[in-house]
Amino acid sequence: MSTVTSITIRKYRIQDLSPVVRLFTDSVHELTAGAYDETQRYAWASRTPHLDTWRERLESLETLVAEEGSDLAGFISYEKDGLIDLVFTAPNYARRGIASALYHEAEQQLKELGVTELKTEASVVARPFFERHGFEVVDEQRVTVRGAQFLRYLMHKKLDA
């Protein structure tokens, strides 16, 4: 496992929309196959995503992207109140520190805004990532997305002042 040391983290721009959505879709279909069946993966990430819906969603969030050279390696989206909404890496950048680098940058920005607690609704696959970063499970939830059942975890983390 090699880590990426030459990444750049910057704010999301509208021209990132298609690459971000493609990264999300590829990540769900390739990196979660061990935890979710095909029906669940297609419910979670359509192979024909609606870019208008994604544009609206990302416009309502703070989003940071990580690049290595011209490659989009990952992204994180969060609300200014401390809700971490999305954290995804490109399949070829998985387990190389991209998500952690993005998370640390987002946490720092949220601390600067005075946020004292972070929350997320983590998938089965994301739970260990968030636990490694100090989050604890508050509740297990069963949700239905486009007819498919999912288990997710409401998690939180207190931030030091």
C-alpha cells in the first residue's frame, strides 16, 4: 500500500461536477461490491446519474476535491454545521490516504467555523474509516433507497476546542 504525498486539496468548482459524479459512481460499484449486492449498488449509484440533481446537492454543501496531477482522486462534502455527507475516493486511489487527507482538511475548516461536534450517516463500508478518525456509533438505522434496503450508522465525534 503506497500513500499519495503529492495531492492537492482545493474547493470544488462547477466544472468538477461530471468527474465527481463519475468518481462517486465508480467508487460505489467497485469499492463496495464486497458489502452490497448489485441491486443495492445500482439503487445507491445509478449508472446514469442525474447531473442536475447532483449539481443542486453539491451546491448546498461545502465540497473539497483531492487531485494528483490532473487526476481526481477523491472528494468530501459537508455542511457547515458539522454533518459529513459524502467521502469517496476513486477506485485506483483507495487505501492511499486520500480520504483521510480530505477528512482532516474538512475537520480543520469546521473547527475554524466553531463547530464542536461532527456527525455522519456512514455506510457499512465507511464505518471503519470514521471509527479510525474518532467517530462513535450513536444508532444503527435501516433505510430504503430506491427500493433497496441498507444498514447505516449514525455516528458522531466531539471536537477539541
